Amino acid sequence: MSNDVADDATVEETTEVPLTDIGLMAAVARAVNDHQRAVIGPRVNDAKVPLIQAFAERRQSDLTINLPSGAEVGRYKVNIQKDKFEVADGPVFDRYAETLGEIEIVVRRRPAWEEAVLKAARLGPDGKIFDSRTGEEIPGIKFVPGGDPTGTVTWTWKKSGDVEIGRLALMDAVMSGELDDLLRSRPELLPGRQPGASDA
């Protein structure tokens, strides 16, 4: 029988992850990311104001951060603007540029006009494109039909009023361990210790 597999043969089973599971894991990642951004994100810049103040008061531009054990974690550095020159009087500088032949005139469509015309454009039954405001034909543009994927996906949390109850329910499920089996392939999304964390 051609479909039989010998007893000593290695059989590789590939299990395809259902799209609903992939979507659920992506929703967890989104919830964790939103939580990190809302709760932890603001703390990232806690040192900014005192560092800039220390620079203003005593010109301290560097701060090394160490663990209590003494191990260096990293270093903050206050970024300082470099000296530069900039135009202070445009018309005077233009006259100087003109004496050197360095003035150019650029002719282009007004962007606001182009945007308004494209927004008002319609495709007629004869295949010609016309301005819905004036009825006149618009030369030099073409109709590009939609319907193909743009390459982006929009996510919307289930809401009750202004409360994202879907995100709250999902985070409860993550924290309670309800989704642990699903998330084993994405351990970075599991609550608790993160992969790579070492014992103190």
C-alpha cells in the first residue's frame, strides 16, 4: 500500500494554527502593549526633567545608573544643541542669493486645489472623469478602483460607552491563566516572569 508508513519512519505532523487563535493572540499582544504604553510608558521619561534641570543648574550632562549590586545598567546623556547658523532676515538673504544667481522659481499645482479637485472627481457612464461641482471634464487624472487590501488592518475593542470592555475581559482572561495553553507559543505574552529573566 503506497500510503502506508513504515514503523521506523519519522512522521512530522504540522498543525496549522487557526486564524481565530492567531487573532486572539494578536489581541492579547495589543492589550498588553496598550497596558504597557498607558501604565509603564509615562515612567520611561521620569528622569528627563530632573536631568535637564541638573544640566541647567550644574552642567551635569551624564548620569550612570547602577543596580544596588553595583552593576552598571546604562547611562543617561542630556542631548545638547550644536552651534549653527540660520537665516534671520529672509528678504535681505534673498537679495544676497540673487546677486550670486542662487534664486530659483518653482511652479507647481496648489496642493489644496489638487486635493479638492480629486475629492470632487466622479466617473461618468462614458468612462470620462468630471468635476461634480462644475460638471466639466477633468483632464490628466485617472480612476483607480478600490477593493484590494491596503496591507493594514484596523482593530477596534468592544466597548460599552467609552469603556473598552473587550480589552478588560481579555486581560482578565490572560491574568487568570485561561489562555495559558494558547499562549505557550508566545511566552512573552504570558503574565509573570518573562523568558530570559534570571533568579536574583
